[in-house]
Amino acid sequence: MLQLQSKMSQIALLCGTALLTTNAMAAPPRPAPADTILRNANVVTVSARGNFRGAVAIRAGRIIYVGNDAGARALTGRATTSIDLHGQTLMPGLVDGHMHPLGGGTQLLTCNLNYAALTIAEFQTRIQACLDKDGDKEPDRLLEVVNWFQQNMEGGATASTHELLDGLKTRRPIAVGSSFGHSTLVNARALELAGIGKATPNPAGGRINRDAAGNPTGLLEDTAQSLIDPLQRKLSPAENVTAAKAALAALREQGVTTFLDAAASAETISAFATVQKQGGLTARAHFAVLIRPDQSDAPAKIVAALKTVSRTYDQGAIGPAPTITVRNAKLFLDGVITAPAFTGAMLAPYLVNHGTSEKPNWEPGPSRGPDTYFPLPRLADLLVDLADQGIDAHLHADGDRAVRTALDAIQILRQRRPGKDIRPAIAHDEVASPADFGRFAQLGAIPVLSFQWAKRAVDTVDGAETFLGPDRFRMMEPEGYLQRAGARIAYGSDWPVDPLDEMYALKVAVTRTAGDDAPPQYRGRLGDDPGLSLSEAVKAITLNSSYELRQEHLTGSIETGKLADLIILDRNIFTIPAEDIGKTKVQMTIVGGKVVYRRP
């Protein structure tokens, strides 16, 4: 009997052991611990989940968990860094879908007017100081001056001629670039050295401003600015690398984790590639190679050249570490709609004052701006050739006729390549016909808008209101109209056309105001456009810009499996007054799970 009980006990013990072994085999393995956990955060997901208080866990540069703090604690290991955000706002990194970063970095290091509203005396004094600082450059080295807020000059921008510069104490040629990037004022010495005279023809896509006698005034518009290229000293590769580093530092501080350079050259891309080799690329870098209007006669040749640049620099699939892609092409269809350039291509003429300043009489004038820089048939052929090579077109269109030409070309593209995944973008769209609002969504054309322009300011009021007339002016910067027509709006700062201030741009997108510190004539909302909700504006600068750059499956929202491109803000932009959104500061910028910026 005792032997039988002993055997039964042994069998029971063996069965129990087998059962424990089977249960252990069936239990799911414990997930690998996170590298970093951001907890106690106000999480703005930009996804269907919405905003909530909780945590995000990161491993190997990707988001592995989005949920409550308790769930994140289960992913804590010995090497996990756990950061208590104390309720601060955590959101996706910003994706800037249109900027000129090397130009921005270069301008941080040169003679810079810093977008200031200047009197003529101040304008001259600032430039003279730069000349005095570089006295060893006399007499022939071109002085390049940047970030001239042309529209905000005393006496009006139309008064800007070479005489403003000719009285300075120098023999050097001088070129002062408008912050808009579409005008350059040069002195008489620069005109002489560049060979620009009465008989010099306007280049394709540009204009030499002239006085009543036909002599150049010194103001060069759009491609006419290239006439002084022979005078410009080409930056060395080392100088370009320094500028790229300065640009990336500015982007980190703003929370920009991905950008598109919207008019790149091989030299530009090479500078960022060098920074990457040195371990300093702290944002995902996309480049749209510039195609000039004078190249449209040979589309196959230029597309082949662009593909050569792409094969040289494009680094393929996007992973956690920032890389370089070259899969876009930039084409200018016109210039700018504002005075004094009037190089935006318009459907109806600009207005001119046939009365006096005391009794104005604004009536249609003779000019609708220039012909679009790429005629429609050539533009459509070029878009098709680009699409066949896997290159998305990025079109500059400021006036409503340029916008319509862009949409017409995209319509032809869709007809010739039905069903193909093509993501054409139309940048700026400052004036668009209401008849074209719905076409953006119908054609899958992405409007890439600079939200900070949608406010009353010297360029929109003094530079556009009377010249456009009330009907066009009230619909300027049609962000809300396009949103309600179903367009997928993306954001692009166009830096350094404006100071780089992404949170201020979000504020203007929602309020369409310049702020309480603006002069009285510039207070109040711009036009009748309803503007964007904050959620719509945030989506534009994150998920929609990611879509524009074909990485919406990787960035733009906080979701499991996506890359850990994140920023932490010093306030909850969804609970503060909309006018205060522009005061928000980025506390931390994370790219691919690595902290690249901490606010001091």
C-alpha cells in the first residue's frame, strides 16, 4: 500500500511538472525593454486616437508603444531611460515641406538686414557698416546683402533704385537681395561690371526694371537676378558645409525633423551629405532639384541630368537615422504677386491708380504679370517625363493664372498616367480662383502653403490690397477655402524668405492675425478666409507634409511602428489662447529616437 501511494505521488509530481512546462511554453515571451520611455505626457498623436495623457516608448529608433503609463512601465528594463514630462506636450516632429536651408544657413553668416523695416538712411548705414568691416575686399569683390524687407522700405519699395547704393563709400559692386527671393537691387558699379545696359534684353522668366528712358534702374526681378552671377564669388565646399551646419542647428531648435529643400543644386546636396558623413545630419533631408525655364526645350536631357544627381546622392529606403533623398524637382511658374515686382501671373490685370493719392481711382491696368515661365504644353510634357522617372514635381505658383496653369498641367499628367502614384505639389498659391479650389482635391495636387503670410502686414496690405482689388484681396492666402474644398494642405516655411518660426506660423494659420503688437493698420484678420483649426494646421505641418514627401507611413503621427521623430513643447497649444501659440518653445527634439536638441 505504501509503495502504491509512493508511485502515485511520483506520477502526480511528473504530471504537474509537465503541466508547468507546457504552460511556460504557451506563455508569450516578455517584450524586449524600451530604450526610452516618455511618460506623464500630453500626447498629441495626429491620428485617429487623438490627444490623451499617457506615455510613448521607443526602441531602436521606432515607437513601440503608445498608451498609458502603466503599460509603458512594463517595457522598462535596466538600461531604459524614463523621462517624466510632467504633463508637457509631446507631438510628432515638424515636417517642413518647402524651404531653402542652405540659403538660410548662409544668410546667418553674412551681411544681413534681418527683415527689418528700415528708413533709407538706416538701410544705407547698415550696408555701409558691412562695407567698412570688410575693407580688404575693395574695389571689386561683390558685397552680397540679404534679408532686405523690400516692401517695408521707407518711401515704398518702388523708390528702390541703384542711386540708393551709389552714394555709399565704396567702389565695390553691391547686390541687395529681397527676403522674398524674387528681387535684387544692385548699384551702378554692379550693372557696369555685369554688362547690364539699355540694350540688355529681359531673360526668360525675368525682368530688368527700367526708367522712362529705358535705362536699368538697378532692380532685377526673378531670373534677371542671374545676370549678376558672374560677379558672385562661389562659396567653397567648406563654406557650404558651415552653412549647412548652421541651418541644421536652427531647424533642431524649431523642432523640424524633416525638410524639403525646394530649389536644390548638386552643391547644396553635397554640403548636407558631408555633414551627414561627419555625423551631424539631424533632420531627414529631401531635395527638389531646380529646373530652370530655359531648360524646358530639352526635357529628356534635363530629366536625365536630374536622375544622375538622384543616383549620386539618394540613399534609398528611409530608416531611423536621418538620410538624404532626391526625388523631387522644382519649377517656377511665376514670381510674386506683391508690389513692386508684380511678377505673379494673374488671370485679370493688376489695378493702377488713375486718380490721385487723395482721390484714388483704381482701375485695371495693362499688366497681368508675365507669361507663365513654363508654357502649358512643355510643362505637361515635363511633368510626365518626371513622373516616369519616379520624380514628383514641386511647382511655384503665386498668382491665380500660374495656379491654373499648374492644375491644368497636372490634369494632363493624370490623363496620361492614370492610376500612377504621383504626388505633385503647388507651393504658395497666394491667389487662386474660387473655380480652382476644388481641383486640388480632384487632381491630388498638394497645396504647400506658408501660413505666416496669412495676416495683415506691409506686403499683404500695402503691397497687394489696392493692386489686386477687393475681390481678390479678400480671398488672399486661401488656406481655409482649400481645406473646405477637400485639399490635402501641407506646410512650408519658405525660410529664409521669412524668419524661421514654425509656431508663429501655426498661430497665424488659426488666427489670420499679426498680433497685438502690430501697427494699427495691420491689426485684425486678413480677408474673409475662415482659416484653419489648430488640428488642421498641426496635421498640415506633420502628417500631410509627410505625405507630400512619401514618408507618411514613417512620420507625421505618433503611432506604433513609426519612426520616433518627436518634439516636446513648453505648453499645451490646444488649451492656451490661439494668440499665444506663437510664444511656444520647443524643449526637446528627437529624431529616430535620439535627442538632437535640448532647450538650454
